[in-house]
Amino acid sequence: MDLKINFKPKFSLSFFKKYMDLVIPVAILLVAILMSIPLLMVRGSVLENMGKSQKDGNSIRSMISNTPSNEQYIVEKTYQDAHEVDAKNLEDMAKQSSQRELLSYEVFPKPKDTSPQIFKTFGKDFREDVLVLMKKLGSRDAPTDSEIKSATGRMSGKTGVVGGVNMYMQGSVKQDDATKVAVDTICKKRSDEISIYASTDVFRWYDYWENFEYDGPNSAVSDCWYSQVAYWIYEDVVDTIVNINGSSKSVSSSYVKRLIGINFDSSVEYPKKQRASSMMPDVPDYVTDRTAGVMAVVPWTGRVCDEDIDVVHFTFAVLINVRSVPAFEKELCSAKTHEFKGFDGKGEVQEFEHNQITVLKHKQRALDLEEKDVHKYYRYGDDALVRLDLTCEYIFNRAGYVDIQPEKIKDRVGQSDRAKQKPEAKDWSNI
């Protein structure tokens, strides 16, 4: 039995013939689709590059519009030169602050003549300049016991006039009352004649040079240097008081009533009447580390003696109108002027500025007028007063005065060649 299988393909030629017209467009479409993929990729890259180019173009156009002129470097150089000048001026001002007039131009850094006479002459000059400071202050101390006694005399049963007061009295009670009136009159007269109470006891080096005993050139030169440093600081305190008191001609109208003392090695106490002259030098306290010094104050400024500066601490006390305390401290720390003629004293007079004081510690307390023997013959007026104690820091620029600083002082602050030498390292290999 023959089986005939008739196989007819599902897609016959007639199918292709029927759709032949679509083959070419489909092929073109496929090719177009395939070609569009890289074109899209290229297009994205081109757009990105175009954006970057446009940004770069804008940047270039901006740079072109802001391009400095050919002369711009001159402007910039002028600007930088001005900065250099400012830096140089600041450096010069720092040096000038320590270029001050000397009490003697024959002693520092070391005298050619080491005989005792040159140092006694220095002491004489120092004492005369302290008296100049007191005259500048318009100051004297209150009357002493001997002055009071001399002025009142013996009044028992006698007639007399003291300070415009008739001293004729009968009876011991009236006589005592009369004595009090006379004493008060004498004291009031003194307070009306001066601007502030101060005596040479305020400046402790004054007594030292009055009783100076020569103990060799090295010690004497050191005494002169410490006195010179002290005097510069005395000047600033005095100038501060003078500026605050202004044109006052009496204690009652002054803001600062009394200068109690200026010390370098201890706190300030009221000077004792009839005390023996001090023979102990008041050596300035050079600050060489950040621990509490003789003033018991840690330098919160962090400043100590180094290659650039010398740092000295000092303390002083005044009686002052309580309302004037802020103005006084501001004036103390403000710039002051001084003249300089070179360290030989022969140059042209130049006027420089210095501003070297920082207040480290402020202590203010009410005034006790009943304090024994402290205010006995003083008449301060009716102002509300306080005692103001200030511990201060004083800065010296070393470059300004290092050429005249004695070698022994450089040793003390660690800036002499000998002090800078480091000890040789010890060889421990053989131990």
C-alpha cells in the first residue's frame, strides 16, 4: 500500500512575492535603527563637548574682558611695597620704643673709666632726675611730725598765730582743741599747695644712691642699669598721673591723690615716717619663665624674656577717686612719647612713641582713714577714694637697646653669648 505524503511549506514563494514590497523598507528600517545607536552615542559626546567648549568659550571671553592691563604689575608691586613698608615701620617702632634717653651716657654697656667717681656721678644724676619727676607731679609729702611741732610751737599760755589761727587759749582742753585746729590748718595748707602727695621714698633707688657704696665695677654697672630701667618705668607712671590730674593745683581737685610707692621686688607698703634710709637695691624682676615671680603673678600674657624682648614685672599703688580708676588704667596702658638723641646723647633729637605696659593684676580696696599713722597729716578732700594696687608687665624690645645692655644683664636674661652656649653632650658609651 503506497502512502503518499504531500508536504507543502507553510510559507510559500507566493508569500514572499506577496510581501516583497515590504522587505526593502523593513531592511532599511533595521539598518537605520542599527545606525542610530552609534549616532546617538556620538551625538551625546558631541553635545557634551559642545557644552564644554561653550563653557570654555565663556570663560575665555570673561578672562579677555578682565585681563589686566600691561601696567597692572606696577599696581601690584606698589601694593606689595606698601605692605613691606608697613612691616618695616612696625619693626622700627618696636625698636624705637626701647631707644630712650639715658641718665648717663658714660656707663653703658661698660664705662671706660671704672673709678668709683663715675658711678657716684650717675647716682647724683639719678637723684636729680627723680626730683624733676616730683616737680612734674607737683608733689610733696604731708607735713612730718617735726614740721608740725615746729609750726605749732609750745602753745601753753602763749599767744601766737599759726596758719592764720589765733593760738591764744587758756586751759588745757581749749589748748588741745586749738592744737588740733592748728594742725588741721597746716595740713590743709599743704594739700592746697600741691597736686598730689608723693615723697622720694616712693622711688626706692633714690635712697640707695644717696648712700651708695662702691663694690667693684661689675656690681656698680648692674646697679646703674637696674636704676635706668626703673627710671624709665617711673617716668611712665608719673606721666600717667600727670595726664589724669591735668591742670589740678590742689590735692582736693586731683583725681589721683597720692602715689604710695613703685616697687620691683615686693608689694607696696605705706612709707614709714622717720625710717632709716634703705640700702637695699630694688632690682627689676626679669621674667624668664612662666611661673609666678616675686610679685606672685603668673604672666597670663605668656611673655617671657627671649631673643626679641625683655620682660619686667613691677607693682605700684595710688590713692585715687574711685570713678577715675578705669580712665587711669586706660591711660597707663596708652602710648606715650619720648625723645632720643642716640645712645651717645649727641645725635639729632627725635621724638618716638612707646607703649610697653600691660596690667596683669588689679586690686582695689576701700580707704580706711583711721589707719594708724598712714593718713594722719594727709587731707584728700571729699571724693570717694580707693587704694589701687596694680601689678604690671613692661616690655623692652631687645633690638632697640641691646647694644648698650651690660653683659652681666644679658647673662641674667639668658641672651649673652656665654648663656646661649649649649653644654656638650656627654659620652655615655664607656659607662
